[in-house]
Amino acid sequence: MSTFDSLRFFNYRLWFAGALVANVGTWMQRVAQDWLVLTQLSDDSGVAVGITTALQFAPVLALSAYAGLLADRMDRRKLLIATQVGQGVLALGLGLLVLIGNAQLWHVYLFALLLGCVSAIDGPVRQTFVAELVPPDKLSNAVGLNSASFNAARLVGPGVAGLLIAWVGTGWVFVINAVTFGATIFALTTMRRSELRPMPTASRSKGQIRAGMRYVRGRTDIVVIMVVVGVVSTFGLNFQLTSALMARSEFGKGAGEYGILGSILAIGSLTGALLAARRERPRVRLVIGAAFGFGIASGVMALMPTYPAFAIACIPVGLASLTMMTAANATIQMTTEPAMRGRVMALYMIVFLGATPVGSPIVGWIGETFGARWSIGIGSITALLVSTGAALWARKAWDVEVRYHLRRPHLEVLYPTTRATGVPEVTARQDAVAEAGARDAADEVTAA
């Protein structure tokens, strides 16, 4: 598979370009928001930054399940237009407050919470909408390119934000972010509707959210992915907070250097995203392996003695974290029945993003109490523990046999039926699910 296969499709090209512009603005706002809280509205408080991040992601816990149901029932394109408008208005409102000099810490908390509410609706819809833009056999490639767009924006956004903060202040960064949402709205409104590939929709009936939960409980592969990603996300994926603490407290740097750390981290993330776009079918073992790699890389990063060494160590951390996230996203989407996909991805978003309100204040407190390095170290330790535990459990529960070869492939993972027929049991089940007809999938959802 070519890295850029999905860009051959007109609607996906529009989506990719619009999302890239909006993502740059989003990363700019994240940096500006944290820097505003850390340096102007609090006394270098990691806890205050952690609370801000927690409030922004807390609504995921309450709203994502309902948002997933909306994604399965309604026109995803129209829903995305509404969420983009909402996020743009909120960014503009906070920017104006800062520019007129009336912004207080509670204002930032409130806007973070409201933005989180809109983002909670946006997340599952955004994750599943990509399936309407490309053929099913290009879905893994499209998911990888989406991550590439997001991380290419991370490469540019934080650095630009740091320069703009030093030049014109945080208020204008928020205003510029509000404008960038216009790119996604333009892309969504100019797509060729005849070329969209609408997914099967779920009929209206009671208990549909519970049906999604039962579906996930019956899929041990999805459960393993969610546990690994949830733990790593809670304690390890707090780069906004940990980078701010390290830049400010450990190395005595300013906004520009803080923004550069985010851009350097994105070098590894972008590399991981482009590699992911070439994989035709990611596996659960890749999620577990990437989580273990993240634990090692973040542990090394926490020990770096100087700012340049710390910045360089961000690259493998970005590569490992993005590989884990993209493999998890693509594996779940490709193996979930189309009519159930919105709800399953919503549950995944709850685990992935909903862990942040729990983890950010804890990590912020650890950074204030034990030092900035330990705010990264706790993520390293928990990632190593959960990935090792998941690997041991999977080997026993799925009766997995691992073989090593000098020739390629060096690592071979065999399931019971692989040894008998050459086809892995889990893979065979996933393929059957992925190829299920839309009508059968919808009937099963209704029956559940």
C-alpha cells in the first residue's frame, strides 16, 4: 500500500487539507492556553494547568457515549459542521477576553469545559466520518494519514504559538485558532456528496448504548486495546503539562522553547503516522509493543540532563505514542461492524481522552511535589507495567505461541488455529466481522 493512497480521492483530499489547517490552530491554542494559565493566571502551578486540561477532557466521560449514538444515527457531515462552528466561537470568545485584559483563571476553566463539551460530540463523529471518504480497503491508510495531518500540525502549531505568544500575546493566538476552523467548514460544505460512502445507520430503539457496551465486552481484543491505551493515556500522554513543567521549572526556558518541544515531539509522531499509513492491517500486538516502547522512551526522556538532550529524546517518545494510538484506532475501526462503529469508537474515546481528567491533576501534583521529571517518570513506569501485563495475559488467554527467526519476519505470533490451518483465530474472527454485510450488522444491532 502506498503511503498517500487515500489522497487520490477528492473528498478525502478536501478533508485532509481542511483538517490540517484546523489542527495547526488547535495546537496553537493548546500551547497558548497552558502558557496563559501557567505564567499569567497562576504562580507557575502545574495543578492549575492539570485542572484546565482535565476540564477540557472531562465531558468526554459524560457525553461520548451519546455522541457515538449520534454518529451511528445522524448525518456525520452536518454534525461536524456544527461542532466546528462551536469550537470556533469558543476560541474567539476566550481570545477577546484575553485581549481586553479581563481574563481570569475561572474564565479559562469555563471555556475549557465548554470546549470539552463540543469536542466530546466531535470526537466519535470525526473518527467514523473518514470511513465515508474512502473505500473500506483504504480505511487503515486514511486513519494513518489523519494522524499524519494531526501531527504535522503539531510540528508547526506549538512552535508558531510560542513565537506568536512572545510577539503579540496569547489572546491573538486564540483568535487565529477561531479563524482556522473555517478551513474544515469549507471542506465539509464543498465535498461531492455523490462520492460519499454513507455507513449503515442504527435504527432508533432502546438500549443501544448498552448494546455497544455488550459488543465491546464480547471482544477481548478490543478490551485489551482499551486497557493498554487507557492506562498509558492517563499517566503518560500528558505532554502539554509535562513539557511546560520541564521547560519552565527544570530548564528555566520561556514560551518559545516550550513551543519548540511540542514541534520536536511531532517529528517522531509524524514519522509514526506515515509508517502507520503503509500498514494494511495493524494488530493488537503492535499496540502492546508500542506501549512498551513508549515506556522505555519516556523513561529515558525523563532522565535527560539538558534542554537539547531532552528535546532530542522527545522524538522516539512521539514515534512510540503515535504508533500505539494509530494502531489502536485502526484496529478497532477495521474490525467493528459498521452500524456499531460510532458507539464502539465513542467508548474508545472515553477511555482514551476521558482518562485525562483523572490523570492530568495527578501528574500535575506529582510534578509539583516530587519534581518535573517524576511527572514523566510515572508515565514510563505505568506504560511498562500495563504493556507487560497485557502481553502475559494475551499469551495465556489466547494460547499464543511466539517464535523468533533469524530470517524475516524475525517475530512470528501464532494462535491455536494458525498452527493447524495457518489462519490466526483472532484474525479470522476480525475478518469475518469486517466483511459482514450492512443489513446483517444493522439487524444484529437492533436485536441487541
